[in-house]
Amino acid sequence: MTGMSESDYRHILNELESLLQETAETIEGFLDTGMDQALPDDYQKLLDIQAVALREQAFYLNALRQEPAQRH
């Protein structure tokens, strides 16, 4: 099995960036309307999604910066 190509990494990073942008906009909407207080469990889920996406983004950015032979 071969590793991922640079374009694969870039595609994943683009998808993560879209997810992070959409999640940030939703979080902002929650805060602007007080839904963070009305729906605290849903608000926490948004924060969890954001945290996981940020970790994944860091992982793929680091992997992309490595030499191609060292990528997974």
C-alpha cells in the first residue's frame, strides 16, 4: 500500500478548512443568539468538532511538511 500524495493531503486540508469555517460561523451564531445557553450540549458538540478538526489539521499539515518518503 502506498502513502498519500501531496494532492491528497491538500484535499483533506481544504476540507478541514471548510469544516472549521462552517463550525466557527455556527459557533458565532450560537453565541450571538444565546443558543449556547439554551442548548449547552449542542454548543459543546460544536466545540468538540472544532477541537478535533484543529488537531486533524495540525496532523495533516505536519505530514505534508515531511519528506514524501516519511508520509503515512
